[in-house]
Amino acid sequence: MTPHRPPRKRRTTDLQIALLAVLLPLALAEGDPMNPNTDWFQKAGYGVFVHYLAGLQNNREQLHSLGRQTSWDECVREFDTESFADTMAEVGAGYVLFTVMQIGRELIAPSAAFDRISGYRPGEACATRDLIEDLYQSLSRRNIPLMLYYTGDGPRGDPKAGPAFGWQSPVTAEFVENWGSVAQEYGERYGDKVVGWWVDGCYPWIGYDDGKLAAFSKALKAGNPKRIVAFNRGVDPKVLSYTPHEDYTCGEQNHFFDMPVSRFLDGEQWHLLSYLGTGWGHPGTQYGKRELGEYVFDVNQRGGVVSIDVLLFRDGSLDRSQVEMLKAVREELTTGKTRPPIPPGNLAYRKQAKLLSLDGTHELTVNSGVHFPRLGVDGHLDTIALAGGEWPWTYEVDLVDTAGVQRIKVTFGSGYATRFEFRVSADGANWQTAASKADHDGTPFEAAFDPVKARYVRVCAQKPDGPDQPGAQMSVAELEVYE
């Protein structure tokens, strides 16, 4: 009889270990378990955000109103959801973020909870038309998800509704419960027809904390536990997380600039919201098609999502120039391709850049309105980045990923610094000088040094600091950074 032998243990080879080290992170990135409810949101790439308010669409002094001013109820009834949804389909919106209310008593759909608590009768504050339902019906026929804008400070500007809900600063648990009941009613009514909320005015300085945000989040997810929520903590220098009770970052910014390191930030889906015009709901655009399209593409390639605020007219139409910009964004998301660095290995290629004062405390204007920051890292020596308003100035590039930087090269344009420094930082706050040069003659300058962990790189031009000196105000044709 053959004696029993235990099964032979399989040995893990060095090759298998190496493969695991490469494949496991990729597998996690493909199906990151941090918050699967945001998967659809990330795949959407970008969405359209609109302000629809009594002070805009129903104020004849505002462009948004098309010169009409009626009762709020009549204004809401005039909104053409089919025309609006057609435009959203035309621009390839991955979702729509639509305003329910802001500060005042005017809401875009009936709410028994609002009427009961505020004391207003149906139609006096909340529209009798259910614009949320009608928006859903029109958008869903075009496979466009609907998200809603709400606030954490409620109808604080209304002399009747504000006190009735218990508004005060700091906010109380009672106020959050009362105001949350309106969102809860909507959530239970619409179920999976509403897939997300973006909630403004939930600032720490008016009393919001994790306890109040937890209660608010529960109300906002009524009727659809997979509904994603973000709370606005204010405009920060960059996109930040806020609370474990939100699913994605609020990301309110004044520019399309910040870039995600990865898809999730402290467990939240990375998301940024900013405006296309010169302010919220303003017409026109302060960006070029290629510039904005490639920015959104790059954000999405790194796992992030971008919401773009545009002007919305009373009848549901959009500013045509903004429509063309949004179409360019979707075109880039659909057909764009990753671009290998120029030269190979250059970490600064196509990264976000700034024109700063010499000490880095404030941003400078673009010289002549054409020498944009990105032109110093675009891979083309015939374009330049140049600041206006100050002779000595700083060119800064955000590498996004922290790397062991050990070589930097700068090629100047027609204007060059005769004395300058390369400075590097891992956090954007603590800087060290990696190399310096005096009595420079304007030729390309390259410095190698021991590796330094850095995410941010600066060229700080100290001389000339005025006219009638050797050299001229620095212009950067190309900044290159290497590990």
C-alpha cells in the first residue's frame, strides 16, 4: 500500500511576485472598492451645472430672464425641458446638475413639508409644476442622469420661511432636521430618478459638523441609498475632502486648474466644479476649446470628474458660444488620446502652471493676454509663458505626482533672467533651492543635483528687476523636470 503524502506546496517565484506587484495596483484601480456608487459618475467624465433662480431667470434686469418677469410659478411653467434636454444631448453632458433653490423661498417643485413648516400656501413659494419630474422625463429619454443643487442654509433670506425653519448661525440640529425634511420628501418622491445632490452652504463656520452632516446625508439619500452627495465647505485653494458622510468632493473652484493625484481623495470621488464664463452663470468663455477640452480629458484620465457651470436662459436655452465649448469638451473626452512626454521622461510636460510674484504670494496677469502659463510646458519652443505687471517673477509647475526630482532644465524665450533659482517643494509650502545661476547669458540652462522629493517646481527670476539691465523680463519657452 502506497503511503499517504501531503500535497506539495507551490512556491511563489520571484517572477510571480513581480507580476503581482504590477497587476494588483492595476486591478484595484480598475474596480476600486472605495465607493462603487460613484462609478457611473466617474465614467460620465463631465457634466453641466446650471443656476436656475428667481433672481436670474425671473428678473428682467438679468440676461437670463430674456426680459421677462412674472410670478415664480409662471416662470417655472415656461421652462422648456425638451429643448433643454436636446441641448444637453447635443453637448454630450454626462449628467445635469440643476438648482432646486438658493437663499429664498422659491423652489422648482411642490413640497408639502416646505409649505407646512414655512406657512406658505401651495404656489406661493414652491412652484406648482413639478419641474424636477419633468426634467427627469426629458433627460432620461436621452439617457442623461439628473442631479440636484440644494443648500445647507435653506431659505435664510426669506423673512417668513427662514425663521419658520429655525435658521440661525450657527445652525442647530433642529434646523437641519426641518430643512432636511424637504430634501427627504423630494428624495422619497423621486427615488432613483435623482442620482445625486450637490449641497451648497454647509460651511463649518455656520455650525456644520460631522453630526449634522450625517443627519443631512441620511435625509438626502431617502428613497435611493445609492444617491451620491457632496457638501460645500467653501472655496479652498485646491480640491479637498470634507466629511465621511459625502460620496464625492464638492470641489468648488474659481478656475479649471486643480488636478487629481488619483480617483479617490480620502475615500471620496475626486470632483471639481467651476464656471465657464467670468463668473457663475455668466455668458461667454474665458477658456479656449483645446485648453478646456484637454484639461477635462486629463482630469478624467486620472480618475476625476469635472462639472461646468454655464448660463441658462429662462426658456431652457444656453449661450451658443458656451454650447460650442461644451461640445469641444465631449469631443476631447471621446476621441482624445494620452500624450507621451516631450522630451521623453519630462515630468513637467502639459502639467498645470502658474505665473506668480517672485515670493509666490499672488498670481500675476498674463503678459499681452497671449502668453499663458501652459505655454511654458507645452513641448513647443516657439511658444512662451510670460507674466505681466512685475519684472522679477516666478514660474511654477505642479507635477501632480511627487517624484524624486534630480534634474531641471529651462529654455528662455526672447526675455531671459540673468539671475535665477530653481526651487522645489513636496507640499507647496516648504521650499528649498535646488540650483541657482548668476550672470546668465540666456542660453538653455540645465542643473543636476541629488534627488529631492518634489511635487512643485519653480523658476524664480530675480534679475533683471527693471529696465536698462542685461537680459530682459523672463519668458519661459519650456521648463523640463526629470527624475
